[in-house]
Amino acid sequence: MRMKNLHHYTEHHRYCVYREFGLSALDDRMLTGAYQPMVGAFAVGLYRLLFQHLPGEQVGYSPLEQQRRLFMTLGLEPSEKGRKYLVEQASKLEAVGLLQTSRVYTPENDDYIYEYELEPPLSPAEFFRTQHLTLLLRDKIGKFAVLSLRAGFSAVENGDAPYAAANKENISVPFYDIFELNTHVIDYELEQALSEVSTSAQRTGTNDTAEENTLNYADIILRFPRESVNRRYVEQLRFDHEQFGIVNYVVNKFSLSVQDVCRLLDEDGVFGPQGQLLLDELQHKASMQFRQTKKRQEQQTVQAAKVVALRQHMEEPPDTDSSEPPVEHVVQMEYYVEVPPQFATKCDIHQYNMMLRNEPYTRLLQTFFPGAVPDNLVDIFEKIDLSYKLPGEVINVLIHYLMALLVSGGEQRINRNFVEAIASNMLLKQVNTYEKAVQYIRDQAKVKGKQAAGAAGTRTRTYGKGTKAKPEIPIVQDISHDGDAVSEEEFEEMMRFAQQMQASKQK
């Protein structure tokens, strides 16, 4: 029992006992002969006292009581010395597997309730197969006493049967040879009643699910810094179930741990002026942390895969490649892809498709570049290989598709977001073979072709309408051309005409 502060474990705290078994005569003998030498008589007495909290013919939970009963029945003083001694004896039972202690925080009372879950003693065969228990018992009572105790639990001396095991034949009759069940009618009321009454189903089903999907207020407040400005707001969550439900909603949505929640609740801007929890701000910060954690995990996965691959390469015998050549997979002609222009003079269509199907993506990238492959491309496809787990032949088809887009002018450049978008789309459509990958890029080409045809048709309809043409407006012509030049006689005649007009105006 891990107890740092004895003020959290007093005679005033309430407790209950839970068990799902009964003690037989063999179990009593195991407690006295095997467990008592290891943990002591007082610890075994504590175990029997806890067992008697429920009638021998019942299982489940005992009523809640104050721990004063334990102290008084065991003859312990309700002081610091008595608490330490009781914690020590319970810890011995926990160490040998007879007891499990849990602490449950109750927000309405701001207190703890202790639950003592008893475990049955091991059978003699299981006990002596458990090495650490056998060695501990040997250290307590000696080797020959352990051998004598083990022999005393067996009715046949040395554990040998009086006949040969090779002549043994199982002639038992199975259940369905004798009984027949009416499985055509389902009794929902009976199943519901059994699930409600079953204490084991409530413990292993409901409680475990709640522990996995929700956080406890006690876990948060114990880890939250006392000097934080937001501590008073966090303490208010103990009584505000709606606000605490918001915290659990964000925890489930972004898979946060207790440490992550404490770190987020300590941020500025998470609580309003009145201490109310701001869901949008909390979700924003949780989303950023979720993305950072995901990116960090992806990087760790890539680095771990590199280390494993390097170690496997170092452990391989030197003649492995020569003795066992890699198996080449044949490509059916209906799934052939066209050879890119840069490979037209290097290989034919058969050789190119065999390369796509069988070569690693790292070698395929090298064939597209005369020198070294850019590091950003290597990082992109390394992440797709190690993090997204796309097969190698699918990655090769993806590389072929991207290079074809660049050559055709469909894409100006290849960036990380564009490649990861295509890879994620392949994952969603479960493209995990070479044939599916080829069909995928063919479907994408059809979609792009339809979009281009639709755009061209739209432009044709826009400019090809039967509307009335605009009227032609006459434009002033330039009279400075050679054909329209004025002669000297015409110029003199025009000057005389102008003088006459001026003289007539003066009269």
C-alpha cells in the first residue's frame, strides 16, 4: 500500500471489502502452511478478518464502515504507530497476491474511501510453480521444509499416478451430447437482469471503461501546481460536474494524459474572468498539443525503423544476397503504365513496369535524377513508407504518377502537402497492391480529363453564343498619307477663300 501521508489513512475513513470466492479446507491449509511463514500471523489474521466481512456463502461488496472497526478488532491504537503497522501488514498481503487495495475519491464529501479486494490463495500446484513465492518460502523455513510441505499436499506420494499415463483415454461425454438448448428464443430480460446482478461484470466492464475514458478530479488536483494562478478555478471543478465533463470531453477527443490536462489547464486564457472553462480555447490548445505529439511520434517511428533496418542489415550473413536472390513479381499487361519520356531511350515498357513492381522506391528515385536525390523528396517518401506503411510497389506507382504530372505540366512542383494528400487518399481507398495503385492513377487521370473538358466546354459556350454583334463605329482617318496630300495650287486657293470670308465678315 503506497501511502505518503498517513493523514489520508485514518480510523475515520470509510472502507469496504470485495471478494468473489470462498475459502475451502485446502485454502485454509495453504494460508496456514505456505502464506503465514512468509507474511506472518498478524497479516493472515487481517486477511481472515477482511474475509469475514461477508458471509461465507455470499460474494460481492460489504457495507461501508469506518476503519475504526479494523483498529479495534486487531488491537491497534488509532495513532501514527498503529496506522504504519496496519499499512505494513496490508502491504505484505499485497506483495504475495492476497490483497489489492484501491482508494476512491468522493467529490461530494471531499474524502477517500478504501476498497480491499481479496484474492484467493493459490492452489498447491500453482504456488510451487511460482518461483518467487517458492524462493521466499525457502528463505523463511528452509529447503527441506519446503519439499516436505509440497509432498504433504499430494495424496499420492511423489505425485506419481499408480498407472501409466500413455494408456489414459478420455471417454467423457461433452455438454451438447446430453443437453439441448433453445437458442431460437433470446431472453433479453434474463440477460439484462444477470448483467445488473453480476458484480464482476460491474467491476470489469463499467468501472474499467469509465477509468479508461474519464479522468478523476483527484488525479488532476494532485498533479496541478499549487502556485498556479488557475488553481482556484481548477478546484472549482470538483463541484461543477458540467465543467469537469467538458474537460473529459477534450481528453477523449484528443487522447490526453493527466499530465497533458494539467499543463493545458495551467495555460493563460483557458478560464474566463468568472472562472468558467472556455471550450474553444481549450480545444485549440489541445489540438496543437495533439499535433505536436503526433508529429513527434511519427519522427520516433521513422528513426526506430531506421535503427531496426540497420541492425538487421548488420546481422545478416555476408552471403545472404548471393544465395537467396529476391523474388521478382510479374506484371500483367493490362496493368502496364506508359514509359516516361526520360526513360524512352533507356528501357522498353516491359522493363519499366518490372522496375516499378520490384525495385525499392529509393532506387527508383535515383533513376529519375542524374545526381543525388533531393533530401526533401527522400524525407517525404520515407515518411510514407515508415509512418503510413504503404507497400513499396504502391509508392513506386505514386512516384511514377507524380513525375508524369510534372512532365505534362499538371503540377508546377511537388510539395509535401500534395504528396501526403494523395498518399492519405490511397490509404482511405485501401490501395495496397500494384494493380490497385495503377487503377487508382488511371481513375485520377480520367477525373482530370473530365475536368479539363468541362472547363474548355464552358469557355466555348461563353464565347460561342448567338448574340448580336456590336455595331462598327467609324474611326477618324489620318489625312497625313501620301495619297491625300494637298498641292500648292489647292493650298493657295484655300488661302484666298479664307481671306474672302474674313473680308465679308468685316463689312
